[in-house]
Amino acid sequence: MALKAIEEIKNSEIEAEEIVKDASAEAKEIIKKSEEYAQNKYEDLLLKAKDRAISIINKAVETGNKEAKPILEKGEKESKDIRNISEKKKNKAVKLVVERIVGIHGNS
């Protein structure tokens, strides 16, 4: 009877060790799957964040271009107007500058 009890205890210990091994292996598998899931979620969120950032940047650039367009057009027109000043006006401006310079230094 004592031998039978000892054998049952040994069998129970072996069974308990198997249960612990199985539970440990299952826990490792659960942890591995959880880490993979978390990594996939992280990469997905990162990709969505990058897409959103690109969208925001593109929208800001588009808005900036719309706001800058009339300013650039006005600057282009003014630049064109300056380049197209008639010879008569250029000569008049040169004459005015020369008179002022000579007038300042001519009195000394």
C-alpha cells in the first residue's frame, strides 16, 4: 500500500511537471503572439500617422500656394512694369539723380 501511494505521488509529480511545462510553453506562445500583435499595431498606427502628416503637409503647401499666388502675380506685374519703363522716363530719372548729386556737390 505504501509503495502504491509513493508511485501515485511520483506520477502526480511527473504530471504536475508536464502541466507546468505545458503552461510555460503556452505562456511563451501567448507572449510571442502578443508581441507580434503589438508590433503590427504599432507599425499600422505609425503608417497611419505618416499618411496623416503627409496629408496635412500637402494641404498646408496647397493653401500656401493659393495665398502666395496673387502676391507673386502682383510682384511679377510690378517687375514687368519696371522693366518696361519708357526711355523718356529713364532719362528723366537719370537727369533727376544727376541734378541732385551735382546740386549737393556743386555748392561746395
